[in-house]
Amino acid sequence: MGPPGAGKGTQAKILAEKYNLLHLSTGDILRSEIQKKTVTGLEAQSYMDAGNLVPDTVMLSMMESTLTELKNGGIILDGFPRTVPQAKGLNKIFEKLNSKIDYVLNIHVQDTILIKRLIERAQNSGRKDDTEEVIINRQQVYTKLTAPLIDFYNNEIIHINGDGSINQVTQHILEKLQ
């Protein structure tokens, strides 16, 4: 976990490859649903375009279906949960599946670095949800709704300094996981 631009997706891909885990990105799943023009996808798009989080009920339903299909394979979650109700719902899903969360990584980065990263990403990827106005809103939404997860996962959380290069952040993570 971490704010938009912290490098969650980048680090999740690296760790998934290193540890032979399935990288499960809720952002990718949602964008796929949007591209397919499913009811869930179209509903989610209106929230994402404004820089808001997709409602917990929609996300939990989608995640339960996805995790059930995976039948307890090793996964790394990227972008989920984002709220305390989602975290509580995820715990219930894992209980049903007789599984558990092994680690919660929290990548923290200075705000100025985050905004710079997101603006660069917008210029390189063309993502509609990376405009400056939406970036600022996403940071505020994160602070309000997602940051409380740090307290929720207090006993399981591993804090990672995300201010460095991709390789430096990866090394910070690997050192903490040892």
C-alpha cells in the first residue's frame, strides 16, 4: 500500500516475478472491466475519472470472485484494500478461503516526489486519471480513506522508504522481508 505514485504497481510486479506470485492489480482489473464495458466497469469509470475510489461493495464483490477463482495460489495484491471496510471484508474473504495475509508493505514517499512522478506518468502513459487536478484529489482521498489502514494493519505492516530509484526501493523491500 501507499499513495498514488508511490510505486506500488512497479514493486508488486518485481516482487511477483522474484517470488513466483500472481500480481493482482485492482487497477488493471478495473480498467479491463471498463474496456469490456461491463456494468461494474462503467460504474467504476465514473469514480476513477474523478479521482475517487470505487465503492467498497463493488470492490469486495470483484475481489471475492477473483480470489475464489484463484483457489489460494500465491498472490500479491496491488491497490487493494484501500479502505478499512475493504480490509475487514478482505479478512472475511481470506477466512472463507482458509488463507491469510503474510505481509503488508506500506511504501511512503514525499508529496512533492509523488506529484512529480504522477505528472511524468501521465505524460508517458496517457492515463486520463493523471491530470494535475485529479492527482491532487487522489492524494486527498488517499489521506482521508486509505491512510487509516496503517493503523488497521499495525501489527503486520512493514514500512518502506519509497523516495529512491526503483532498484533502491526494491532493495529496501527485500531487506525488510529477510
